[in-house]
Amino acid sequence: MKILEEAKKRCKNPIKLSWRDVRFEVEVLQNEEEMKLDGRKTRRQMIVKDATGYAAPGIATYIMGASGAGKTSLLNILSDRVVMINKAKLSGTITFNDTIPLNQETFARYAAYVMQDDVLFSHFTVVEALTFCARLKLTTPDEEQDKDVSRIIKELGLWHVKDSQIGDIRRKILSGGERKRTSIGVELVSDPSLIMLDEPTSGLDSFKARSICKLLNDLARMKGRTIVSTIHQPSSEAFFYFDRIYLMADGFTVFQGDAAESMDWFRALKFQVPKRCNPADFFMKALSIKYPKQKDDTDKLDLLNRTYKFQLAKRIDTENSLIKLDPPADYAAGAKAYKANMYIQLNQLMYRSWTLAQREPRISRAKIVQTIIIAAFLIPTFWQLNDFINCDANARPVDQTETECKQLNAVEFHSMIGAMYFLCVM
């Protein structure tokens, strides 16, 4: 509770994320053996099974599990990013501070999502990338936005590369850790109370992964933000910065609570826990399920589910009910989320295109040559399409009726419109 009180002081709008009885089901194709058994091409498969939990401000919560456990699906559901395809069904309740329903508007106002693969504009520098997002997301004066951008860059430890271009797969400029921190900084511009991340340490070495986890821990403790992240197999040094973990196996929730207590929980369940092992390595091995399931897998899942429901579920509900947070003042007042006007959006997009033209002149030259070649083909093709015939009785040809004259003009008009459309598309 002390951490919660500190978070209330440090965060403008502290957010508690709660979810109850979340179920996600899709329809999948069966293999030949399964089709022979029941005679159907498809079957229903439950991805997330009755997930219940919470994430509190000032605490970094990590969703962990073996591949196929449903952790990324749960994260997408909690961020309202799940794609409802293949006759998918989604049920359950997800709220902010127990009263605000989750939807795209409320998520955009109070939360941010950092994808596993960054989608940064490679020709921008770090400063330009954050400034671009600040102009589009905020309505405060530009001077204030520039101060916020500088502050975020210093907090993320990117000041020494602030004027370096981000780069891409072909042009390696920033390191993987610096690119990931830049992606986080882009979302921090709007000062979100809740930050959700999809495997932020993916593709990084152990040292850089540890620095990302330390950064997330600092954002939670020092800024009072709520951090929710999936993570696959962190190092023991990175695990040291975990506050709470949420373990999943085959779509079920099998543990959630303090990371420091997790190993003792599995020891109490008679799991063989090696001494001085990396907890994440142990979880991956203990929670892995082979498909199709064998008897050992079924017995293990039964044990984990039964123990969780009878010993942990009620405690989690009690902890969740004790965390009381009022709705943010701007939500109660019905204020609209920040949004730049159309002039600012157009201006920033033109600036980005101009930056690309300056820093990648080969693309600009290729476009100019392409336009000249296309024009050389179009000019003779659509030459003199605007030579309309005067359909007055004294002006049109003698052997032509007024109806025929108008039909010819209509054909010319349609051809001219087609030519204009083709030019605009190219």
C-alpha cells in the first residue's frame, strides 16, 4: 500500500487495470487425423481461459509463460487490440479504476502500447521522432513540448544519440536497446498512466534486456505509472527488477503475485526447483505443455489450476478490492482526448516527407524519373481530349444528330476524367 500511495503522488492520473473472467475463443482448422475422428474441418479452441487479475500503479507486472500459453493474446485483449477473426468470441470485463470501461477512446487517453517490432521512421533522429509524436498528440505550446521531449530523452539515457538517425535493417545506426528505448519514448510523450509492452527485450542481449527492465521498473516506481508487459525468458539479472508476475499455461492463469514469492510457491507444490537457477528458465520448463497433451501434461495442469483456484484466487480478489482509485478528473468532466488539428497534422506529414526527400535523394530522383517517363506515355495517349464539339444546330457537322454529338462529347469527357484520375494515382 505504501507503493500505491507514492504512485498517487507522482502520477497525474494513476490507473489500476482490472480484468475478470476473460475468455477468448477462436475457430481453427483441424489436421487430417482430427478430421477423420470427428468429421469436421474446424474446431473451437480456447486461447485465454477465465483470466482474472489486476495491475496496480507504481508496480511493473510481467505476463510470462511458455510459447502458446496465451500471454500475447491476453495483452492484446487488455489493450483492446485483439482482432476478431475466425469467428472469435471474447467475453469478460476489463476496467480502469473499477469504473471506466476499456475501449479505444479510454485506452488512447490514459494508456500506451509499445509493440514488439518498432515502426519508427528510420530517417528521423531521436529528437525528431519524439517531437513529431508530440506535435500530433499534444495541444500544449511548442516550447513546452520541446522541453518535455528533452526531459524524456535524458530520462531514457538517449541524450548522446539524440541527433543520430534511427536507421533500419539496412542502415544500422542505433543499437537494438537504443531503438527500443526510443519506441518507449515515443509513447511517453503523451504522459500515459498505463504502459503496455509486448516482449520489450526480444532480440536484445542480456545486458540490454536488463537495462530495459530497469527502465520499466524506474518508470513504475519513480513516475507512479502502471506497467504491464509480456516477456519470454529474461535473464536472472533482469528478473531482479520484476515486481509482480502473472504466469500462464495453456491459456490458464496458474500464478500471480510478487515475483520474489514465485519460487516458494512452486516448491510448496512439490516441483523440483534447482538451487540458484534462473527463475524464468524454471518457469519455461515447468509450464511447458506438449501438444497433443499427454497424461503428465493434463495432471500438471489440473494441479496448477486446482491449487490456484483454492489458494490464490480469493487472495487476488481481496487485494484488488483493497486498491481504490477515483476516476481521473478529466474523465469525470467529459473532456476529450488530446488531438492535433488538421493543419498541424498536414504540416507534420509534409515535414516528414520533406525530410525523406532530403536524406534519401535517390528515392526523390527515382520518383522524378518515373513521373517523366509516365508523362511521356500519357501525353500522346490523351492528346486533345478536351476538343469538345459544339452541338448547336448551326455548329455541329451536317451528317450528325444532336444526340450523337452529345454522346461523343460524353465519351471525350469520360476519357479526360480517366486521364486526370490516372495522373493523380501515379
